[in-house]
Amino acid sequence: MFRFAALVSLALASGALAQTYSATYLPTNAPKTSEEGQEGTNQCGTGNDQNSMCQNVFVNSLDDFCLFAPPKPGADSAIGNTERIEVSWCMKPGHGTRLIPDGAIQGAHFVQTPDYVQVTGTGDLTKINIPAGDEGGELDPHGADGNGNPIGGLVFSSAFGDVAQMHEWTNFMAATEFCIRACKDGPNAPALCQHIYDVMGCAWNMPGNYAAGSFDSCKGDTGEPMGVYGSSTFHQGDPVTPDAHPAPATSSCNTVTSIGNGLDAASTTSASTTSGVKTAPSATGSTNTASNGSPSATGGSGDNGAAPLLTRGLELMVAGAAVVLGGVLVA
């Protein structure tokens, strides 16, 4: 009853915000760029190229998912420096993106719930241009200026049927750990893909399996909304940081020994048909402001995914409504 109250109150409080999307695209009809100031493209074709500037991500299955990561290698390509210009790196060819080289993903765990899909895992993500030692940060569609991080980044999934845009998503990236969640459109999507806990990292935001050396695909229960504990809502900077929610139960798991696409990490190009723009810009994303440390590798050290002041105010209003409604429902 406690969990039901939290979800229902969040649904009621955030329902008006959940469906106020400016546009909905498919990979086949997306414009060249979907946001002002975008470095890459959303018209990506159906090939793959290691210089692609495609910014479309797919979260379809264990062997067909993508992650956002820097377009160029180098010490300046930390996630906090390149959050605005990340490009798509995918496990499977055919999306017009770069391919994640074999060996980069050393453990991956795909879970499909009634409300979202997510992939959690570990790897050597220096192979997709994240500098060694980078504790990383969060990427999401709600950047500080109203554009996404990266600007123009779109996320799609076919896990719930026909391919569709997932308007609410969150992706934490670090040199050795990753997690991505894409929420099905609906009143709970903003809460289940919350983006305000940008220094808390993967394990706190997306509790699940992060084991290296194993690869599996499971059905799962919808987890608790991150930061919501019954009738109260945690905010970064509060005096006490609560523990992460327990990982939701999973079932019907299928295990494989590895995933890959045959691309050697040493390769710089791969066969392509029609792909995105091929010239990668310098790693000169937005300046990152120092902040509190992170309790996990993907917590980051800056403003990744921070909402503008107006959005913060709306979020606090939603949280306040959730507290009141949640308390009534629990009672």
C-alpha cells in the first residue's frame, strides 16, 4: 500500500507535466537536428560508422542497446565536459551510429518492466572515448537550458511493441560503469526516469545487477521512483541521504555468455551504408561546476542534467503535492 500510494500520488501530481512534449519522432522521420545548438544529427540512416555524429539511442534488448559517450578521445573528454555533445554508441549495426567495440561491455543486464526498460553493467568504456578514471555523470533530456544533455539526444525503444520515442530517460556513464533507463510514456514516466539526482550515480538511481562477466535479459517489477520514500521526497543537499531502494524482483531471465558485433576496439571505421554526419567536433562541452562527491562511480562531479530554476520550482511543487496526496492515500 505504501508503494502504491507513492506511485499514485506522483502520477496525479505530475500528470500535467508528463505529456507536455514539444514533438514526437521516429528514427525514420526525425529532423536533421531536433534542438537548437545541436552538434550532431538525428537523421542517421541505417548503417554504422565509427565517425558518425548520430545522437539517436535505442534501448531494445540485451544485444541491441546504445549509450551516449564522447565523440572524441582525450583527457578533456570527461562526461562533465562533453555532456552537451555526446553521440550514440550501439551494440548492434543498422542504426546509423558508432558501434561499441567488442570487449568494451564486460557485463550487461537488461530488464524490462511494465513501465520502463533499463540496462546496467560494467566495462572498459575508455573504448568509447571516456577517459580512464572519469567518475562520469548523468545524461538526460532536461538540461540546464531546457535542451537535453546531449543537446538533441533522442531515445527510442521497440521493447513495448513498435519502435517509439521514449521522452523520459536517464543515462549515467563513467569509465567503468554504465546504466540507462528509458520510460514508456505515461503519468509515472517523469518520476521513474527522474533526472535531478545527478551526483548519486547508477546504483542509487537504478538499483539492479551490475556484475561483470555475465550477461542476461530479464522481466522485472517496476521499481520505486528514485528519491521517493513513502510520503517524503529526498532532494540532493538534504542533511541525510537515504539508502537506495532495493533492486526490484526479476524473473524469466535468459543468460548468454557474451554480446558483441565483431568490431575490434582497434578499428577506427566500419562498413556503413547511410550514416550520420562524420566529422566529430572537439570535446568542448559546457563548463562543469564543482559539486559534492558521488557515492558511486557514475555520480559525477558537476551539473550534469541539472534542471533550470523554473523546472526545479515545478519539481518541488510536484514533490509537495506528492507528499500531501501520498499521506492521504497511506492514511
